[in-house]
Amino acid sequence: MWGSSGRDVRSVCLAGIVVVLRLVEGSWSQEEPEVEVEQGLLRGKYMKSEELKRSFAAFLGVPYAEPPVGPSRFKEANPAGPWLGVLNATNFGPSCLQYSHFTQNTKFEVYGSEDCLYLNVYTPNLPRGKSESGLLDVIFYIHGGAFMFLAGHPFGPEYLLDRQIVLVTFNYRLGPLGFLSTEDSIVPGNNGLKDQLLALKWVKRNIKKFGGNPNRISLAGTSAGGASVHYHVLSPRTKGLFTHGIIMSGAVLNPWPVTENALEKARRLSGELGCPTENTAEMVDCLRTRPADHIVGKSKLFIPWVYNPFTPFGPVVETPNPSAFIQKEPLDIILSKEASDVPLLFSYTADEGLYPGGEIIKNEKLLEELDSRWTELLPHLLDYNFTIPQTRQKEVADKIKSFYLGNNEAKRVRGKIIQMVGDRLFAVGIRESAKLHAELYQSPSYAYVFDFKGPERGFMDTHIHDGVSHGDDLAYLFKKDFPWGPIGSDKESKRVSHFMIDMWMNFITDSMDTTTWPDLKQSLPGFGYLEVKSGSASNLIKVETSDTEDFWRELGFQENVKERLHSEL
């Protein structure tokens, strides 16, 4: 049973008093929206959309799961139980505990709470009475952050709620608390993805109360959120819960969304905290007794250079078990046509590699270090430390340098560093994913590349390489509570925002104009995409054929993804 915990919960014991309480509170209904969900009554607040200043209801910090603390740490979460009285849903729930470099002082910091599984619902369409007519499409947005940091609440609803749409954002467990795996039945892994599934099921059951259509839920996400959407497309546990997927700047065929050597990492983490390292049951029992912030703080041990690799703890292919989220290699699921056959929209930005490459190219010391320790550092920067044998790492590093830098030092070709990082960590895997879905599934797949540079500083503003970074497109979809952005007040930035939101709305409502933007099937074996350089219809469809995918495929990473892709296509 949910207690107050800083929330306005009016607990009562007698049915008669409940009636009186509701009658008294009913006098506030014009000022404070209320909705009754399966656990009890919520009281939210009203907000205003960005341009139309349209009033919409916001219900914040709604618990969708019991807190995964104590003996429940490292376990799949349970649905939230009921509360008595009225739950104050006017404040965000705490962020999940995380080790993040996205803090105000830009230094690594551990913050957040284990009690963090809350969601936020924004709606312009609260039902009146019992009428169910006019239900709206729902966007279920999964935040990014490398499966290690961020939260749902910074992605503000004001831009999207200028339209008739219901938006849901939420938190899920991150880092070792969300993605530790012992590669057996003790902790199979993927608890963060299972949190997402639990939130999605809550939305499916309750969203009609907010004026949303439970049969028209579209998943959307960026970076780790985009890869998460792709995982939901592949997981048998998510089938039938959504109708469309928007996969931005992250897909399962990128190298970082699949964690290698998960058991080895779990053992090292356990040893660092003074726990057993052999018997996995004893190891996890001990880890449950350790302070959560100490566990999360040890993440730094797995990020040896700058903040790379940026996803030391993330999704795994689980050993077979009844609750497995995914237990086959992602590529196998795609190729065997076992994924959900739903419309998909893939995208990436023109200069994805500015994250994390921007931190390097603006720092002369880091550039010199990269040059002098190229063979040693590149496996961490490009996330192949566990997928190339040590005996081949110099050979592979030399080939990558020759392909991108030629005979130049890194500091002399900073733009090539950005291209190399962006290709390996983002663009190549997203293009491969999009083309496979287009080829093998009946539902349409579309793609765009975001290449608009507004006047405001971007996500990774280096003042050296002026590009469109990983994450920059989010500023045109969400009113974000981040150090970078928001979008500029100039007319073109606003037009781009309108264009991006129109694109999302047309996609999720099956209103795409295929005469001007054909699906990817029409451009195979090339990669046909919409180039978003402005906020007008002058954006062009381009078809790209590149040797970049062949180059990365032929390096022979033992990721199975690349290996099998080369042999089967």
C-alpha cells in the first residue's frame, strides 16, 4: 500500500468518509484535474502548450511499480499496489540512481534513488463522464542516456501538446541496478527493459482514463531509448502492446546496446564491494546488502577513458527462462521474421559522433593521448574491447586509422574522428537495421537524417567542429530541461520543430505521404532517407550506397551481429 512519502495521500478507513472526502475535493475539479486509475485516484495539474497556449492536464510521478529495493533489488519489478484517498500527482518522482556526467558541473556524479519507477502522463483530452469517443493516439517515450543515466521528466510536453496527442514519459532502472546480469537464473538481466514493459502494460490498462487510445500506442525513443524501442519490436513479451516504433539514434545492431562479458563485470563489481565472486547466488545476496549508491559509483571502473565505453551495463541476451525479455541474438530474431511487424521510423543525426567524440576533439591533451595510445584506447572509444581478440587489436586499430585518418594525426583531422565514431557507434547499425526491416517485413519502414543546425548551442558544442550532434534533434520535439538548447526563437528553428512534430504525427496516425517520402523498400539495396535540413517541404529524399558498412563488417568483430550479417546477406 502506498503511503504518503512526501505525497498528498489522504488515507481513510470508513466508506462513508470516503464519500464525504470525494465530495469536498470535487469542488476543486475545475482547477485540479483528477483521474481514477486501477490503483486509486490521482490529482494532477494543468499546464499550457508552447504556442497555442492550450490547457492540458499533467499527472506526474505516478507509481507504476513497487519500489525495487531491499530483497527486490536485481529482480523484475512488481506492479504498484493501491493507495487510499487521493495521490498528489503534481511533482515528478525521483530519477533512478545513476552515475552521470550530465550534471550542472559536467563532472561525474552519483544521484537519484532506487525508489524511482514513476511515470508522467500529459493529456489534452480528459474524458467527461463515461464517454469513450474521441480517444487520442498515445506516444510512449523512452528516454536515452546509454542505459546509464537521465530520466523521463526532462523531456517536456509543451511542443507535442500543441497537437491532439497523449504523451507518456517515465523512469526505468539504469546501470548495474537495471542491467546487472549473472548470465543464469539468479539475475538473468534486462530488468531495465522489463521496467519499460511494466510501464507500457500500465499504460495499456489505464490510458483510456486519460483520453488515450490503448489500441493506438506508439513507442518512441532516442539513443538508448531508440535501442529500447527496437528491443520491444523484437521481444515476444511486448507483442500486441503497441502499433508503431520510432527508433532515433540507436538500434540493436549498434555495438553498444548488447552487453558482452556480463558475468565477468558482475564478478568484478562484487569483488570491489567486498562480496563473493564465484557463487552467483551468494554474490547477489551480498550485493543486496551494499548501499545502492556504492554499487552505482563503481560504474567508473568500467569506463576507463573519458566516459567510454558509455554503456558498460546494458541489455543482454538472456539464458532461456520463463520471464526472458530476449533470449536470442537480435539479428537472429530479425532474420527469422519473429519481430513485431509494425511500421518503423529510423533516424540519426548528421554528426552523431560528436557524442562522445566532441569531448575528445576539443581537448588537445586527449587528442595527443589518443594518437599516442591509439591501439589501446580505440577499443574503448569504439566499443570493441570484448569483441576482438587481443592478438588482433593492433591490426584492427591500424585498419580503422587507415580508413578514416589515412596517415594523419588525430588532431589534424578532427572531423574524421567524429565521422569514425558516428559510423561505428550509430549510423552503420541504424542503416543496417532499417534496411533489414524494410526487406523482411510487410509493414513500411522509413528513415530520415537530421541535419539542421540552429542558432543555439547543441548537445556537444565544441566550438571546433560545428555539426549536428547526437541528441540535437530532441530540442525540436521536446521542451527540454537540459544545459543545452532549447531551440532558438528564430522562425526557421520553429519551422523545423513544426516539421518534426508533423512527421511524428503523420507517422503514428498512418498519414505518411508516400508519394513524396516512399518507404525504404523502394530504395533497397540502397538506403533511402529524408534529409531534414530545414523546416520546409524542400527537404530531399536521398539514396545512399556506401562502402562504410562493408568496411566495418569485414573487420570481423565477434559480435555475431556483424559476422552473421556478412554471411547471410
